Amino acid sequence: MKNNFIALCFTFLLVCVNVSAQNNAGLSLPTGFKATKFADSIGSARHIAITKNGVLFAKLMSPNKEGKSIIRLQDSNNDGVADKITGWGNYGGTGIYVTGQSLYATSDNDVYLYTLDAKDEVVNPLSPKTIVKGLIAKNQHASKSITLDGNKNIYVNIGAYSNACQEKDRQKGSKGMTPCPILDSAGGIWKFDGSKENQTYGDGKRYATGLRNVVGLDWNTQNNSLFVMQHGRDQLNSFYPEYYSNEQSAELPAETMYELKEGDNAGWPYMYYDPYQKKKILSPEYGGDGKIEGGQNAIDPSMFFPAHMAPNALLFYTGNQFPEKYKNGAFIAFHGSWNRAPLPQEGYYVAFVPFKNGKPVGNWEVFANGFSGLAADEKIMNPRKAKARPCGLAQGPDGSLYVSDDNKGAIFKITYSK
Amino acid sequence: MSKKLYVRISIIIFCLSAFTKAQAQNLMNGKKIYETRCLVCHQADGGGVPHMNAPLDGSTNVVGNNIARLVKIIKEGYNERVALDGEMYSNAMTPNPDLKPADIADVLSYIRNSWSNKSSKITAAQVMQVSRKK
């Protein structure tokens, strides 16, 4: 009897282990894709980057319990789970980027450059080169995310420290400022020399303006262009209930993807993009009523998505592991909304947009879902209920896709096999 | 029961019921203010948004005794990165300069006694008193 019981327990345990291996770390994925939890609870993991040897680096929003803020993760036995985890750095931040043996990491004010040795171990953890310093960070939209083009130029997002450039931020009845003084030093993408030390505003160039806050950005090598994902404005119904119902405010404005050329203006704060009218609409802080068009000098988005989903990472997939339709397409990590309350929240997933020759073709779709840990049919009513929130994306040398979570710090690895 | 005692008891019951009715009305007013001004950021469950908007549910500040600080934040908003109960929050909070002391008292009483929070109710007199001290 006792033996039977033990055998039963053992079988049950085996079944459990088997189920957890098959459940794709809790994610729902298209047919043929699998996921493992590459790491868990490493700290608030914002952006991630991977070397050509497959070593992953994560930038933490603030130092973790061990006081580290740049985490190095290696899967030496190649079982889909990191087995060697170390770290360094004592400053919080979002941006991280690796090219060859150069590892860039950002605080909310500065961009640092570390050197990696042949084993992708950091050579100078305590003495990085300071590439850019003194960038504006005033709590709101302070994170500095980065990408590089093929010519060692670094593009840095400097988010606007405001919702809609009102005289008094987020205050009902306060008018929008003309011209918006924030745009001189924030609310855009700045371009710097990726190898020159101690640069600040005067050394760089405002590459594009009129962007409220960009967290996800990537260089498209097919048409040699910078693509960014903007976080659209909040609280239309809180400040202008005469023009916007709760339902309209939950769906306005669209989250927008832009292809940026030097000198482009995406129109913030004077306008927002309405996904239903498919028009640039004058912001109510500047006299708009939800119908009057605005942004006559502003570029159109390349693609738009439902409101408030907070696109925190953009990655053009250049690997060979995934099926052909994914080649050169864009993955977007949607951190998940909060500004739709009292209506249910949206996002908390990774989406995919097919691209051809550097242009989006066809509709976007949800690629990986289930990060929240809630049942598939359960709506997320309150952001704190979500177990994980997608924040960073990286492509491994074998074409696997990695997704970071900045809630507790999980890293998911997504692979494909026929 | 003497007639006098009966009258006294009746008066006490009347006062008590009027008092609880007034309190219920205060909480209803507090709920209404919460839903129109606070909910979009602090959320229906008072849980806020991780790393952005501070939670009110289970917050030591919200249920604590520093009423002057709570009143000041509601009136003037908040625009500092702040550590609360071990987590950082970065978003700016909208000021509410137009709220009357009675409304501030009602919304404070509501958030101090909603979700898992159980704390003392706040009166308009208390709000006026802490506002004057500044």
C-alpha cells in the first residue's frame, strides 16, 4: 500500500514536470513555437541585448537585491535556461545594446560604453567610457533607450517630461504651451557619435522631434532607417470630459510606429493620431475638440496600434530559425496599458508586424501572450495583477527570440522547430 | 420606562442614525470623487501601476497619521520620484486645487477605508486645520 502510494506520488510528480516543460513557460504561441523561462526574478529587467556567442545582458530599472544593475546571463549547457548569472553596475536604467565587443548601457542621464573580452566577460565593469552625459531626466518618461546604425552612430530617446506640454502638467484646464519649450531638450531622438567620449546636447543632433516618449526603437537594415514606437498621450477624458467619454479615451490616441528620417517631426504635443478617423487630430490643450485636424507639418505613422498599450521594445527579426513570414518583420513588446481604466486593460503581449523591404505589409497580430499569468479569457482590470510585463526584446545568434519582464525580472526564450 | 428616558433614547437613536447616514453620504461622495479624479491612475483596486502610479491599497502613508502630507498631495499634486514601501514610483500626479475641504475629507476617508485599508475617517475640520498649519 505504502509502496503504491509512493509510486503514485512519483508518477504525479513526473506528470507535473512534464506539463511544466510543455506549457511553454505559461505563454501561448503560434504552432511550432516553444518557450522556456531562461531566467526568473533577476530584478526589474528593462532592455536586453545578446552577443554573437549567445551571452545575454539585461539592464535593470534599479539595482537588484545584490546591488547589481547590469546582469550577464549565460546558458552554458544550452538547455534553454541560464546557468551562469553574474552582474555589475550600481545605476538603474533601461537601454542596453551590444555590437561586437562593445556593450552600451544607459542610466536615465548618461550613456556608458563597456568592453567585452573574447568570452564576453566585461573588461571594465568599474570604469566604462562615458559616451553621453547630462541628458534631461525628470521622473516622467526618463528612461533612455538606445540603438545604433551600422556606422557607429547612437540614437538616444529623450522622453518629454510631460503628458501634453500644458503650462501645468496633467492639470485640468491648463493650456498647451506654444511653442512647447520641452522640445529643445526632450521629446525626440538625439543622435551622437557612438565612439566619442563625454558628449552632451551641443555635441549631438536632434535627429527627430515631436515624440512624446519612445521606449522601443530599432534600426532597420533593409532600408537603412530608424523605426520607433511612441507612447501616446494619456487622460483625454480626465481633462476634457466634454469631448471624450471613458470609452473613447480608452481607445484614443493610437500607439504609433514611425519611420524617422533626419529632421522629421511626429507632431507631439500639438496633435495625436486617431485610429478610427485615421487622422492627425489637434490636441484639446491646443484648441482641439476631437474632430479638428492638426499636425500639418507632422509625418504620418507607418503603422498604428490600439491605445495605451505601451510599446516598450521594437526588434526587426533578421534570424533564420523562424518561418519565412517572420524574416525582417517587427516584433513589438507591449508592456500593457493602465490608462484604459475603468475599462479593461490591453497589451501585456508581444505582437508581430510583417515587413517587406523596410515597409510594413499586412496587419499586425499577437505573437506571444500569457505573460500576465491570467487565464486566456480573463481581462486584466488592474495592472498590478499581471505577473510579468514584456519590456525588452533580443535576438539570439541562432535566431531565438528573448523577451524580458520588468515586473519581477523573468526572461523568456522563444524557439521554433518544425 | 419613564417618558423622559424614552425621549432621551429616541434622541440618541435619531442622532446616531443621522450620524451614520451622514457618514455613508460622505463615503459616497468620496467614492464619486475617487472614480472621476483618481481611479484612472490609482486603478479600481487601489493598486496603482507598478513603478509609475503609487498604490493606495495597503500603503502605509495612506492609512498613516500624517494627514497634512495627504492633504497637500491631493491639493498640489506630486512630481518627484518617490520610494514608497520599498518600490519606486515616477509618474506625475495631477493637482486638485478646486476640491473643497469637505471633498478632500470625503475622498481621504474613502481611500483610507477601501480595499484592505482600515483607518480613521477624516473630517473637513481636520483638513482645514492641517491646511492652516502650513
